Amino acid sequence: MLKINRPTYFWLQTWVLASVVQLATQDFCKRFLNLKNDPCGRQFDQMTQAARSGVANIAEGTSRHATSRETEMKLVDVARASITELANDYLNWLMQQGQVPWSLKSQEYVEIAHIPLDKPGYKDDVLYQSSLHVLTQKRKFDTWLKSDDSILVARTLVVLCERLIMMLQKQIENNLELFTQEGGFTEALTAERLKQRTQNSIQEDSPSCPKCGKPMLKRMAKKGINSGKPFWSCSDYPNCTGTRKMELKEPPSS
């Protein structure tokens, strides 16, 4: 059987919870939006698209991890912005009904905010197992999400959106820390090219650096009293600043 390597986002808790929010949002819009409160269908489109954007940008961003961590962080941030937009739609729905979201100290908020998500344990047949995993996690919240009371469902989704926003913020911070320490694909490629250019520039007769012992490169002074004159510089510059004077050959006598 042909083995297919699946993207890593299937194992991300942010992707799992975003998928739960998307499914719950689609269900909310189908059950509670109608021609009376959403005559043009604009609210339906905006909410379902915001929920989809959360899932899609987590997936796309994570898929760019190996080639561009900068792009990954930007797309995950787009996902965070989309979920924030969706949370505001649910807040607006509540206030339209003269209601407010649960307090952070309320029993309902605390209970929903602390329901643990199971860690993905699938190793093969990932499309099947990851879909099953998302549905299993969603059922943990179905006591509230399946209610016929739109106020209860909206309050629940506000909690889930806020929880997801915090998780995405943490994911961005972790990626930023890695990017600061290790750089990204572009930075690694540039470093490798500079390394190769340095190796190609080292001459067979180049002396060793007096400071670190590494081979030296021929460079040209650009300023000072020696401007325009060649000299030997350590190939590990700027980590090492060792230099040597270059002995110029006497022109042959006529």
C-alpha cells in the first residue's frame, strides 16, 4: 500500500479546536439564522467563512513550517484574526437578544474552558482518524452546542473562540522564539550560500588566522590609511576579527 506523508497540522490542538468551532458554527448558522434575522444571508456567509478561515490558515501556515516560518506565523495570525471576528459575531448575536456572555468567574465558563482535549494518537490512516478525533472532541461540548437555545450555544462558542485565540497566540509566540533562535528557511539558505562562497574563496596558499587558526581570505581595505590595499582577513569574520598584512611581491626588475 502506498504510504502518504500527511501534514503536521492534523496533530495540532489548535487545528482540532478550530475544526470543532467550524462545525459548531455551521450548525449554529443553519439552525438559528433565517430570512427574518439574516434576509440576505450575509451573516451566514461571514460567520461560516470566518470559521473556515481559522481552520484553513492554521493548515496552510503549518504546511509552510519547513520553508518559511515567517509565512507560517503570518498565516496563523490571520487564523487568530478570523476567530476573533467570529467571536465578535457571537457577542453581537447575544447583545441583539439583550444578553451578555458568561463571566470569566461563572461556573459555565470555567467548566467549558477547562474541558481537556485529547491528544491526537493516530499514526496511520490519518484522514480517517483525525476526522474521527475532531468529532470525538466536539462531542465533549455537545451538551451546550446541541441546545435549542441560541443564547446558550452562542455563549459556549464565545468561550471556545476565546480559548482558541489564546492557543493560537501561544503557537505564534513559540514559533517566534524558534525563529529568533534558529532563523527560517531563507536565513538557513543564505548562511549555506555564504559558507559555500567562503569555501570557494579560500586559496590554497592562504595563511592561518593568528587568532583562531582558520584559513584566511584575501580582502581589500575600503577605508583608512590602507584603503585600496589587500590584506588577509579571517574566513570566520565577523565572529573572528583576525587579520594579517599581505606581503606584496616586488615587481621584476627590468
